[in-house]
Amino acid sequence: MKLDKYEKEVLAAFEAGTLKPVASKDELARIRAAARATAIKDQRINIRLSAGDLRDIQVKALQEGMPYQTLIASVLHKYATGRLAETGTNPPPTA
């Protein structure tokens, strides 16, 4: 595997044990708890999507480096918690 200069520096720092955490222990504990809470998937649903929408979602998931089901779950979670912001790229239809 070829590494660029930055990647080599990070690897050397990791191997030397000189990397320093950027978050406090309290902050890490809070982040871990939030991750555990959002990772619990105890319900299954089935939905129908158009072939085009599914293909577009799969492409976006590939660009993000995640499974498309994870991307869909993430978008739904953000919507359900009010953290999904509209960009305004699709104006509302006119009457």
C-alpha cells in the first residue's frame, strides 16, 4: 500500500505513541453513549422505492463509503430528530 507524506507522518506518530486525543474523557463518554443509543436498531420496515431513487441512494452511499441501508437509516434518523435541513434546491411548486 502506498501512503502519501501526510499518511506516513500519521502512521509514524501512531506507531511512536505520540498522538494526543482531541476530546476529553467526558466528551468521549458522551459521544460513545450517543452512538450506542443511535446504533440500536430493534425495528424492521419494508419500503418501496423507484429504481432510480434507489440507484441514486446507492451512488451517494458509495461516495460516503457506507452501505446504502445505513445512509437511509441516517437520513431518516436526522429527519425524525429535526436535524435534517432543506437546502432549498427544489423550490415548492407554484399554485
